[in-house]
Amino acid sequence: MSSKKPNKVLAPLVIAGITIGFLGAAYKFIFVDSKRTKKDQTEHAVDKPVEDQQN
């Protein structure tokens, strides 16, 4: 029986693609969400003094 030689090019490309996808998702989760959170906090900070004055 002859055994097939493993493809030494495909496996590193697949691993690199998965790694790049994971790092891209992590970047979006950390940095894009933090910008959105900061924007929401500034909007709520403007609203809070109005709420405090009513109480």
C-alpha cells in the first residue's frame, strides 16, 4: 500500500486564516465596543444632571 503524503501547504494556511479571524473578532470586541460604550457613557452623563434636578 502506498500512503498519501500530507499536504504541507494547506494546513498552515488554514491555521493562519483561523488565527487572523480570531484576532480580528477580538479587536472588534475590545476596541469597537469600548468606543461605543464611551459614547453611551457621555450621552448618559449629559442626561444625569437633568434627572438629579427633578428629584
